[in-house]
Amino acid sequence: MKKTKCTLCGKNKARRKCKIQQDKLICSSCCAKLRNPDCGDCRYFETAKQYQMSKAQKVKKKHFIVEINEEVENAVDDALAFVERGDISKGEEILRELQIQYPRNHMVNYGIGVVNALKGQYDDAIKYFTRTTDIFPYFIEAHFNKAVAYKSKLDINNMVRSFKEVIAIGDPHDDMVQKANSFVVELEQQIMATNNITLEQYFQAQKKFEIAFSNMEKKEWQKAIREFEECLMINKRHPQSYGNLGLCYAQLGRKSEALEAFDKAIEIDPKYEPAIVNRAVIESLDEGEKLEQEGFMSIDYYKDYPLKKKSFVESIHSKLLGG
């Protein structure tokens, strides 16, 4: 394929459409010379502006050094162009070679993060986006894409934290900042509508739940019960807490309280299968008879089953049959 020369200098390879040059193709060097506020929302101008802002503000943040290398940036552009055309393997090959030579380059790490995200490898994507923001804390695209990766994992806490970072460091008029703000506002509205609590309260309740579940795994039933109850004091519509409360009561031989907890979980979500299954098991016990269960199968029901269109009941049935 014939290389297109820059319409300004006529020497270097043209890689970028320039808005202030009526979308003419120019090289990265001319792009750097021309950059000014008239560039609008051009991502190259935004990245440069973020870099300049970071130099002014880095006394307030941790010390960092950003490697500016136009040649590497061009190579990353080429790799991501392959990715955009659907040739992910070729784009990844270029980025992996760049990684060997430039492991601390924020654009290289960002590119690998994008590839991992497109492949659905969200943990790896988050790892590389985090490396990117560790190197260049003001790289908004990396924070935004990290938030989207957390969203795909249904990790609401980290998703919100990353979106708020975008909002905190970005220009309020920037498209990504506005999208991040919309995500957070919509989530707040949704949680208020379904649970009648704020986003902050939602996270407080989730922290209580995690502590309670940790105590439950250690068979510290009373401690777990207290923490689940504290979670429910904040978020009264949390079926997982009621379901686990039921199991804790059952381990202590408190059948009637266990059944009541399962009933509340099912009342909140009639399709909450763990409570339905466990209630049927506890129903067969006598009051005072303890549930004989050596360990727990730790699941995140809403992530592991409904989201993946799987049935918890069918999975239990399959295990019982040795499938």
C-alpha cells in the first residue's frame, strides 16, 4: 500500500486527520506544531492538554515521568488501526513487540489494555489501564476505559471510582467526562429507585456484606449475623444478605428464623434461586437441628447466573448427578 505523505510538510507519513486543516491528512510532527484550542475535541490535542495540565499540577499529585515518543505513538496508532479494522491479532502483535522495548510507555500499555478489553479479557485490560494511569495519571481515556471494563465485570464500586476520576481530572465539556457523569448520575437514580438509598449508602452496605461473608466462611456465625443485619439496616432490599442470614441461622439450629430470612429474600426477588434451594433443604430439618454443611460454595449469584443466562438450580442438579 502506497504511503500517504503529509499535506503540510510533504515529507513524513500522514497518519492523522486534522480538524483545523479541514480533515486533511498530516503527520504527527506537524500535528504537534499546530495544536491549539481550535483543535476542539481532537484526542491528540486533549492528550497534549492533559499532559500540560499534569506538569502544572504534579506538585499536588505523586511524582511521575511521562515518556513522550512520537515514533512509538505512531506505532501504537498503527496497531490500533489494525484493531479497528478487525485484525486484533496483528494489532496485538505490534503492541507486544513495542512492550518489550518500551514497557514504561503509557500509550503502549493503553493500547494493550484496549486489545484485552475487546477480547473480553477484562482483568488484563484493567491491569494495563492501571499501568497507564500510574505512568500518566491525567490520561482520561485510560481511566474511562478502565471504568467500562469494571462495568463489564459488574464491579460497581471500582467502576464508579474510575468514572469519578474521569470527572475530577477532565474538562466538564469533554465528551468522555459528560458520559462518565451520566453513568454515575443514572446509577445513583437507579439505586435510589430500587433500594431507596444513596450510592454512598449502597457501597457502605456492600462493605458490611463482604465482612459478613468473610465471617461466614470462617464459621463465625454470630459475627456474620451481626454484619448481615448491619448491611440490611442500610440496604433493606438486599436478598443476598437475607439468604446468607438464613444459612447462618440454620447452622445454629434456628430453623424458624432461617426460613423467615429465606422468605424475605424471595419476597424481594422471587427468582433468587439460592434462597429457594436452601429453603427447601432447611424445611426438612427439625427445630434445633443444625445444618450439616462442611463448606460453602462461594458465588456471586447475579453475576454468575442470571447475567450469563444460567440456572443455579440446574447447576446444583448437575453436580448431584456427577455432571
